[in-house]
Amino acid sequence: MAYEGAPNLTSKTNKYNDAIVAVILAIIVIMLIVPIPSLVLDILLSFNLTLSVVVLLLTLYSEQSLELSIFPSLLLITTVFRLSLYIGATRLILSKGEAGVVIQAFGSAVIGGNYIVGIIIFTILVIIQFVVVTQGTTRVSEVAARFTLDAMPGKQMAIDADLNSGLITEEVARQRRRAIEAEADFFGAMDGASKFVKGDAIAGIIIVVVNLIGGFAIGALQFNMDVLTSLQTFGILAIGAGLAIQVPALLFSTAAGTIVTRAASEKPFGEELTTQLIGRPKSVAIAAILLVLFGLVPGLPKLPFFTIAALAGMIYYFVGKPTVPTSEELEEERREEEEARAKSPENLIETLQFDPIELDIGYGLIPLVDPDQGGELLDRITLMRRQIALELGYVVPPIRIRDDIQLGPHEYVVKIKGVKIAKDNLMLDHFLAIESGLIKEKVEGIPTKEPAFGLPAIWITETQKERAEILGYMVVDPASAVITHISELIKKHSYELIGRQDVQALLENIKQNYPIVVDELVPNMMTVGEIQKVLQNLLREKVSIRDMLTILETLGDHVATIKDTGILTEYVRQALGRNICNQHQTEGKLYVVTLDPELEKKISDAIQQTDRRTTIALEPNEIQKLVSNLSVKLEKLLSQGHNPILLCSPNTRSPVKNLLERFIPELIVLSYNEIVPETELKIIGVVNK
């Protein structure tokens, strides 16, 4: 908690972080090259011991391994630091026959007048570190790194599944992915860093042996000591230096082992230790009884066993004794619950919320979405959303999938903003064979219609699949059929899905690289809502909004003189002409149908501007004739495998689209200003009056 007027210690400390690290590295380099005084060595040895204790305690108090993500690098730096201490101590021992108070104290305390005992204790300490702690840490690090990397694909799929089903948001999914990557990097780094601990232990043994042999020889030959004095002097120094440096190394090894063995922990070590060890008080009681029995065995000491048994019994009494609430306490608790329930009104807001896109399935279609049953629908939805984002430039909201017992076993329903917009059936053990118009022979099957485009199709068995493909059918599996259906529905209704919050996210994304474009336009010249209307107009006709930079710059060029979002949309379409042509052309050619000039003039004269949209005031029979003549021309386009495109003048394009979309929903209406010079026009027909 931050208090008003309190000094911000973190911000002040951050100013000196780089300087502190640089000083430590400089000290390490100096110790490797330049002799250091024994007083400085004492300070550095004390610092090394303190640092090892602090790091060990941090590993015990941390709740997750990633809280100490710097640990692998810290382990490397401290290992080099200890080796530099070895070099500095060895230089003092061999050159002056002394190495400071700390090393002398460690050597004297361990040896205690018996050099053989001292050497044995040092050897045992090194064996414990090298054979037990270091080897165990290395092995655990290797296993943790391997299993973490092996588990990454499964964790990524679980995140994608939660995201597709709507359980988490995009931001939460990104955070989880970053956590998985950080965890894999951490354990991979720990696998390599543990090798430094092992090398440090080996180096410690070699350096102590060198100090013993080298010190004994130097004392006898250079310092003119007798054999016993030389052995005593340099034996204390060699063992003292080894212990003063190996004890912190042992603590660091223990810390490394602790941090990699607590991968599944979520609480501090002390809390989990007490909770789990005495979580079953009966085991403590049984242990107390066994200790009493051991104490009663003739020849065994009674005081230690009875003392520990008494302690275990006390733990069981205070921890394991069930607390039975009194009737007054129960009555008070019940009254408080009733009062709390009465004061907290029912939260009806949650019942008003709905998901932008929902897919409800019958229980017979559950295998499609269950990975354990081979279902791949969740992964396919992820790929579909990515593909739509590339095509339309808009990130589709997560699709929530839920089973609905009110549906038939093989039925599915697609909803947008809580309203059903499509419903169909699937047969999981069949394939959908769609008639392409070029089939050579009919195949027996269950008649149906392809859900996305309403094409004639049949359900066939797997044994019929190969023959149907040879005869010209386009055969797809049930998952592909439903994915195509959902994809087309999203493209058709994308203009309904994009909201102001989505537009704001697109603006923030483009602002990262082009801040001037956004700042100039929003909010001084246009609001987010007005930009949303322009984007909705584009998406309504399936024009990609991926090139947001061009869209915003075009709006900025014309919004000063034009406020009508419909006219602004036409200017944006002209700026996106190359993208529109590439979307509909075939091999650089655009096959279209045009309007007769007299008919187009008549339409232009009949245009009326209302408050909401531009309309064409034609007689009903004239509209019917226009639709009939246009349909005849479009059939020729469709028979040649081209898109149904009508080309007209810029001022009539939008009104013509508004007029004809009720009769020919898939009609694409382009204006002459949207056709770029490099696109070759092929006029297939002209619609007359």
C-alpha cells in the first residue's frame, strides 16, 4: 500500500541498479587479475555467505518458480564470483601464508586441533554437495526442462480451447501464453545453469588440493618452515578457504534444487510444509505411540523418545482436535448468512449479457469439439478466426460453444448477439458430397443441402468418398462443413459484430506506428462512432478494412468538407480500389455487367437523399424489370465461373446497391472510380431499360 508523502524507494533504487551490477562485475575482474588485501577478502567472503542465505530464503518464500526468473543468470554470476574468491584466497595463501580472519576462523573451527578430522569433515561436505545436492539438482533440472517443453503444445491447445469457447479473453490468453513461454525458458536455463554448480564443486575440490600441496611446498621451501609447521599453517588456510567458499556454494545448490523441485507449488514453502505434514493429525498420533513403544524397549534411551512423543502428542491435541461449534455459534452464523442474503439483491445484470457469436450443438455433435474423442473443431475455429482476420482486417470475437439439450442430437444453431441466424444438421459418420455442376454420374446418398451456400448435396459413407470425388463431387467432412458455414455467416454479419470498442482497439494498434494519422483525425475531426459507421459500410459489402492506414488518411483528407459517412465510404472505397479489384478479378481481368447510359441517367435522376440513406424512387414495375434484366445478364457471368459484378457510375453505386441487395443479396456493385488502371475490364453484358 502506498501512503501519501512516503518516499518511493523503488524508483530511487532503480537509478543505481546498473551501477551496482557494474561494480560487482568490476570486483570480479579485479580479483581475477590483481591481488586484493585480506580485509577486502574478508568483506567479500561475508557478502558471499549473506547473499547465499538471502537467495535460499527467497526460494523458500516464493510461491512460484517464475518469481525468481533471474535465478539462472544469478547462479552463473555467483559461481564466477566464488571462483574469483578462490583465486584471491589462493593468491594470498601461497604468497603470504595468510588469507584473512574469516578463512582462519573457518579453518580453526573445523579442524579444532585435529587436522585429520578437519580434512574428513571438509571431504564429507564436498561429497554431500557434489554427490547428493548437485547431482540431484542437475537431474531434476533436466527432467523439469524436458517435461516442460513436452507439455507446451498441450498447454497451448488448452488455452486456444478456452479462448474459442469464450471462457477467457484474448488478453488472458496472451498472458497465459507468455507465462508458458517464460516457464519453458526458465527451466531450460536452469538445466544449463545447474551444470555450473556441478563444475563449481569439482573446482572447489581441486583448488583445496592445490592449496594443500602448493602451500606445504612453499612453506617448506620459501618460508623455511619445518614440515609440521608448514602442514599446520597451510592446512588451516586451505581447509578454511574451502569451507568459507563451499558453504555458500552448498546453500546456492540447495536453493537451485528447491526452486526446480517446487514447480507444482502455489504457496510459500513454510506454509505448504506445515499444512501438508500435519494435515492428517492421525499420522502424528500414530508416530507418538510408536515413539512411546521404542522408549519402552529395554536398552534404548527413554528421555529422547518420550520427549519427542510428548511433543507429537501435543501437536495432535491442538491441531487434530475437532472444534465443535456451540448451538449459540451455529445460530449466530445462520442469522448472519440470512442477513447477508437479504442485503445483497439478486444480480440480474449477468442474465442480460450475451456472447457476440454462439454455436449451440446437440449432444450427438459433442465429439466434434471434444479433443479426447478426436474432435478438431476448436482448432479449426482458431484457424478460421485467423483467416478472417487476414481477409477482412477485423479480429472476430471468440465463439462460445455450448451443448443444448433442446436441440436434436445432430442439430447446431449459430447465434449472433443472442439471436438465431442459422440452423442445420450434421451426420458425423458421413461425408458431405456437394454437387459441383460437373458431376459425371449420380451417387447414392441421403439428400441434403450444403449449409453455407445452399448447394445440392448428399451425405455419403466413407466407402463412397473416393468414387464421389472421381465423379466430380466436392467431398468434405462434417467439421469442414460447419466451419465453412460459420465463416460465411461471420463474413456476412461482420458489420454487425464490429463495435466501438473494436474500432478503438484498431485505432490504438495503428497509432503505435502512425500516431500523427490517428491524433489528427480522432477526436478533433471524427468520433469513434463515425469511423465505426464507415467501417461497417465497408464490411457490409465484404471490403477488407485491414489497410486501416489508407482508410484513416482518406477520411482525414475529406472529412473537413464532407460529414456524410456514406459519401466518405465511397471515397474510402476509391482509395482501396486496388484491393477491391484484386479481390474480385480473375488473372488480372475483371468480368462485369454494366448499365445502359440511358438507364443509368434515369436512375441518377430518381435518386433521393433521406436522413438515413440514399434511395432510388422508381416505380415497382420498373424495379422489377431492372431486376429481371440484370438477373439474365448475371446468369451469363455465373455460368462462366465469375462473380456477379455490376459496374456503374460513382454517384449511383451506393443507391443501386441499396436497391438491389434485397433482390440479389450476393450482387457486387463497383464504380468506375474503384477500377485501377492495371485491371483489364471485360464487359459481359449491358442491362437496358
